[in-house]
Amino acid sequence: QVQLVESGGGLVQAGGSLRLSCRASGRIFSINAMGWYRQAAGKERELVASITSGGNTNYADSVKGRFTISRDNAKNTVYLQMNSLKPEDTAVYYCHCAGVRTMFNNLDAWGQGTLVTVSS
């Protein structure tokens, strides 16, 4: 069983910063890609940023230059540093791990979501 625990969401004024963290727990041998998605009210879930085990990153155009994704493979943890936040960044942010290899299987996992609210 793999669990993802997120932290770091909250309320911030436009132009401010937040840092999200997500730690994967369980009998994990390795994780291929880790990433963050978000879903705003009335909209579909979208990819914000992802990072492979080798450190290759991918960002949505809307967050390039403002958000930075990183990971600590030893801690099975992924981070999302969000700077210059805008009201349109308001959403529930979900951590996602793809290719989580455990003793018995290889699976994907989602976190429970953390709310980020940016006030204008």
C-alpha cells in the first residue's frame, strides 16, 4: 500500500509564495515520475508540473517561470515552490506519483489534495 501525504496549502495574497510538499510512504523501491496537478472549481484537473527520477522537469505554460518542482528521492518527497501567485492559481492541488515500484507491484498513486487560495 502506498500513501501520499500533502502539506503546504493555504491562503496567500496575490504576489505571494507557497511551498507544497508531498511524501510517499510504504514499501517503495522507486518512483518514476512525481508531479502536481490542480483542479479549480468548475474546471478539469490539469498538470501543473512533473519531474522524473532523473530530474527532468515539465511545466504547464501558465506556471513557467513562477513555479519550481523538485524532489528528494531518498525521502520519496516532491516539492512545488510557487512564487508570484495569481488569483487564477487558486485550486485544489494534487500530488501524483507514476510508476511506484513496490515489492509486489508497480502502480500510480494520488494524494488527497491540498487547497491553495490566492486572494486579489
